Amino acid sequence: MRTKLFLVFASLILISGAIASRFLNNTVRQTAQGNVDRALRLSARTFAHLAASIPQERWQNELSQQLGSVDREDISLSLYEAKGQRVLGTEVMPPTGNEPPSNEVKQALAGKESFSRVYLLPEAAPFLVAFVPVLQKNEIVGAVRASINHAPTEHALESARQDLLVAIVFLLAFAAGGAWMGPRLFSGAITDLLSTASRMANGDLQIRSVFHPRDPLAPLAKSLDLLASNLAKSLEALKSERDLVGRILERMEEGVLVLTADRHITLINPALRDVLMPKPSLNAATSSSRSGDDVFDVRGRTLMEVFRHAELSGLLDRSSDHERVKLEIEVQGLRPRRLMVTSTRFREGGYLVVFVDVTEIRRLESLRRDFVANVSHELRTPVASIRSASETLPLTIRGGDEAASLRFVDIIERNADRLQSLVEDLLDLSKIEAKEYRLAIEGLSVPRLVAHIFGLFRDRAERRKISLEADVPGTLPILHTDRRAIETVLSNLVDNAVKYCPDGATVRVTGSVEKDRLRIDVKDSGLGIEKQHLPRLFERFYRVDEGRSRAKGGTGLGLSIVKHLAEAMGGSASVSSTMGTGTTFTVRIPLSRTDAKPSPTAMEDSLG
Amino acid sequence: MSAVRSFAVNRRHTSREYEDELQQLRELVLLMGAKVEQLIKSSIDALLTRNTELAKKMIVADREVNRLELSIDELCLHILARRQPVASDLRLITITMKLVTDLERIGDLGVNISERVIELNEEPPLKPYVDIPKMAEMAMGMVHDALDAFVAGDDSQAEDIIARDETVDAYYHQIFRELLTYMMEDAKNIGRATRLQSIAKYLERVGDHATNLAEMVIFAVKGKDPRHKGSRSGPATGE
């Protein structure tokens, strides 16, 4: 800025200087020269006139005197006669003797005035020389030569020129100073504004211009500030909106994927990344093989590269912008999942794909299917027996075979009982699971509970020489819980133990206190249960040995009921077993519960 | 690291069209790989769940795989003719054509497995399948990892994949021996046993093809052909 200003000033100055100097040169020179010229000519003519008024013979005598009066100090005059010889003169000239007359003399003698500048001596000052013819009665009788030293004029010109030069230099210095100061003084405000504006353009939207209210640029500065603050506000709003959307995407459980028209990933939320690309295990060598290549930065890669699933590609092909297409896919890996995938296309190109985890839903559906299948199966057998018995009964009655008839009635009765227990168990179970089981809390003595239960099974146990032992000290605290629930739990466990133990085995019930819970172990010395069955033991209808269980009249629901009742009481049920030694079922019940609500499932206890 | 990068298709080609063609080629190969993986997996699932419907579906699905092979070969020839690639590009194209051949064979093996499954489902299962699923999982894992390596342009796992083929072969021999005993025990078992043995054989071949895929990846990345190490030296050296 300053340079430009200076250059402008400087060029202006130089141009004017050049013009001035030319002016000086020409005008001054002309004026000065004109003056000198005129003076010279005047002198020459005057002298010529004088000479013309005197006859030639008398020139020598009379004119020498007159010369003094005509003569000016700086003008030298000489007179030449018609043949070109000098007659007289004031100027100092080298002795002419018989020099041939010069051209100018000749010209003057021919009647022509001339005017020239000569350098008499090399490097000496110039002389202005004029030649004027002398006319007598229209006859050229001689010539006058007048000369004047031009040096003074030249000097004057020279010094004038020098003065001009000095003036120009001063002006240039002024110009430089002016250029330097100018921007600051005159346009300081503009520079500030400029720098503020450029800082804003580079991203600093917090800066504001500083200006005097009366500065002519104030309105501009104000507009600039307003622009910056509005821009900052808009950016802030956009940023917080983007952050909000980002947070939503991050927290969502569903997976969200946005693709460009040629299936490159634009956006993928963390939920989906975790499903499609689970973190490599800690000891895997693979995680280090991709050094410098962030495995998780998948934006820009195509869907196929990141997740090689044949059907997804087909799904995208089928996508359109006016309806959603769905597909259920399986994801392999450490945790196989089933995902419901929905895809739509954007009109301007690109895809939006949403993934919902339906693994749990499908699992429950298949459990339900199995359950229904199982129940139907369980119901079918007794129903079939009842039907066949009731079909045959009329025949035996009519045939008068009382014994056979009674047998069939017995079959009907037993199977009806079986149906009834099954239905009741199912109802209980569904009530417990629906959390509709109301606990009627009362204080119970644990030893008495156990004794009561044992009483139910004593006959059966004795028949098979199974000994029932109770290790339930009287010092155990009172148990506050639903009587029927705890009785059912204990009874089911003891029933199982007695049922599945070989003859002569021992069933031992132990009571103890664990923190705020009562712990009851029902241990049998039977054959034990294989490890792979243990996690599934409490599932409905789960049987280790199908045939054996049904033969003993089990409904398959006993343990399931135990588990759910235990949980309804706020506790848990678990099992442990050693092959060949025996099995121990453990229930843990909180000693007191003031509310009737069941506790949440305690999964960590279920494997004892 | 630079070896990995030079194989990936994130390079600048003077022509945007060329770049797109290479990208399209890659996508097609990955799609074919995904379909083939699914084919094998579903065939084995059909065996384990005795699902004839699924097996039939897989036989039909192979047609898609074959169509992909044709498309890919066509695209490769197009690129060779029009772009006349050199150096690593040329390697990429030729390797792709080979990869695709192996993938197509794997697809065919899946069809073969499905056909045996349909036959097997006409009779009750001979025995609980323990080794075949394990063998299948290993072979499928090899295919999956080889394709992953292709995607990433990373040959660091390739040697491991090739090593796993020995285990797959070992499984085959074990299964074969076991099935022999069933056949010797009772002539009625022979039908089912031979079909199971066929399935095991197909799985063993899947493993071999997966090895080829891995070798191709090594070639693509390193520029050196790792195949047939034993036969490289001629008879003169007595190797």
C-alpha cells in the first residue's frame, strides 16, 4: 500500500520535475537567450548604423571613439570592411593578420544577418556571435561582428537547473514521507478494517473492529461486525444441531448406515460398527498388522469391503425412494445375531440402511414354539389314554367284566390327575412369570417346614430305602415369605431327589444363613447330572432322560417352577453336580421381605 | 505398509473411468465371494438341520455365482483391451481372473454338497455330525479370511491360511476312517456313509481352493508367485 502510494507520488513528482525542467530549459533559455540575442543584435545593428553614417575612410578614426559609447561591457564589437578585413574592434581576438574572412563574415558581406554560438576555445564558455551587414545607400560596405560571452547565461541556467533538481529531491523525500505516513494518518482506519476483515475471513469470528463513532468508515465497520456475529451464531446453531444428531446416532441401539449412490460409506453409527466389526481380540496378531490403517475408520470404503454379505447387496438393489424394503440377515462371529435390515434410497442418490437387532425376539419366538410343541405333546398322551379307555369302557361294562372296567376307570382317573397337575403347573408357572404371583408373607420356622415336607415323602422314601436327613438347626432365623411358595419349592426338590435316586441313597436337606438370605441345599447321593445339562436344567420341559422322566410321572415343569418361585420370593435357585457322587440343588431366599414383589432374575446364581 | 497400500485400489489413475472400472471389479469379486461363502455355509446348515428346501435353494443360488464369474471375466478382458494395464495393475487383473475361477469352483462344491444333502435326507441320519461341522467351519474360515486379506490388500495372514489346509486334510482322513468303520459294520450304512464321505471330500477341496486364494493374495501384494515352491527347481537340481 505504502509502496504504491510512494510510487504514485514519486512518478508524479518526477513527471512534473521533467516537465518543469523542460519548461525551464526552453522558456528560460529562450527568454535569457532572447534577451541576450536582442541585446546583441541591437548592439550590432546600432553599430552598423553608426558605421553606415560615417564614410568608410573615417571609420578608423571616428568609430573607435564611438565604440566606447556603443560598447557594453560584455559585448564586443568588430567592424569588417567590404573585403572582409577587420578594421577595428573591442574584442580580444587572436591576431588576425591576413586571415581569410570566415563564412559568417562572407555571408554578412553578402547581406545576410547571422547569429550563432561558437566555442572560441575548446571547453571554454560559449560565445554568442552576431553578424550584421553595414549598408550605405543600399550598398554593402562592411559587416559588424558582435559577440557576447554566454557563460553567465549558461551558469544561470545551470544553477537554476540544479535548484530544480534539489527541489525534486526534496519533493521525493516528501513523497516518501507522505507515502509512509499517508496510509497511517489518512487511511489508518481502512487498514485496520482490512486486517480485521481478513482475520474474520480466516476463521476468527470473535474479533471486532475498533473504530471511532464519527469515523466516516464507521458504518462499514459496524456492518462487518454484524456479519461476523451473525455468521458465528449460525455456525454455533449448526454445530449444536450436528452435535445433537451425532449424539442421537451414538446412543441409538439401532444401527444406522448412510451410503452414497455407488455404495461408499458416508456415515455409520457406533452401534452398527460394533455389530459388523467387533473389536479384534486382545491377543490377535491381526490387530497389529494394519499399522497406520485405522480399522475403524471405514468412511469412504464400500459396504462390500467392510461387510461382505451377499444378501445386503441384493437388498440395496431392491431399494427405492418411495418404500422401504426389509430383509433379515444373520451375522456370524463370536456373538451370532439376527438383524432386521430396512433400506430406502434417497431421491438424489444414496441409501439409508437401518439395522435392528431381533436376535432376542427370534429366540423367544422359537422358545415359544418349542414350548407350545412340548405342551401339546405332554397333553396328547394322557388325552389319548383317556380317550381309548373311555371308548373301551362301555364294552367292558356291557360285557359285565367288572375287573376290566375298574382297570379302565383307573386309567382314566390317573390320566385325568396327570392332566390336572399339568394344567395347574402351567397355570402356576404362567402366573409366576407374569409376575402376578401374590406373596402372602408369614413367619415360618425352617425346621418345621422341612419336617412337614419330609412327612409328605416319608412313605415313598421308606419303600425304596432312601433316607431323608435334615440338617436344619433350630437356631436358624425365622423366614418371612409365602408359605405355599417355599413349600412348593422344597417339595419339588425333594420329590425330584427321591424320584431320581437309586434305592438306598440319601437325600439331605441343609439349612444355613448367607448374609441376609436363607440358604437351603437339597443334596442327593444319586448318579449326578452331566455338565452340559446343568445350564438348561431349569428350562421348562427340559429332561435329561426323556423316557425315564415320563415314566416316573414327571410333568417336566418342576424345576422351572422352583426357579420362578425362588425368584418370585426375591431369591434364586442353582444346581451343582458331580458324576457318580450326587447333585445339590441350592435355593437362596431373603430372610425377610416386606414387599410382595419378586426380585429381578439373579442369573449369576443359576449355575451354583 | 507400502506393500499393502500399493495393492489397494486407492490409487490415482489418469482416467476416472479406469478408476471406476477397477472399483466395480473389486465390488463384483467381493459380491461373488460373499455369495460363495453363503452357499457353502447354507449347504452345511442344510445337512445339519436336514433341510432339503435350503439345499435346493443353494443349488439354484449357484447360477448367480456363475453369472458373476462371467461378468467379472468380461470386465477383466475389457480392462485388458482398453486400458492395457502394466505392472501392478496387470497383476491385479490377472490375479482377479484366477481368484474368480477358484471362487466359482468353491460354489460348485457347495452345489455338490447340497445334492448329497438332499439324498441323505431321504434316510434317517447315520450318526451325530461332529467332525464334519468342525471341518466345514475350518474350511469356510479359510475362504473368509482369504477374502478379507484380498479386501485389505494384506498378506500377513495368508501363510496362516495356507497352513490351516493341513488341518482340513487331517479332518478328511479322520472322517473317512470313521465312515469306513460304519460301512464295514453294516451294509445298510454304505449309502449314507459314502455320501458323507463325498461331502467331506468336497470340503477338503474347498480348503485347497482357499489355499489358492491365499496364494493369489500373496502374489498380488508381493509380486512374487508363491505357488508350487517344490516344482520350481527343475529335475537337474534333483529337488
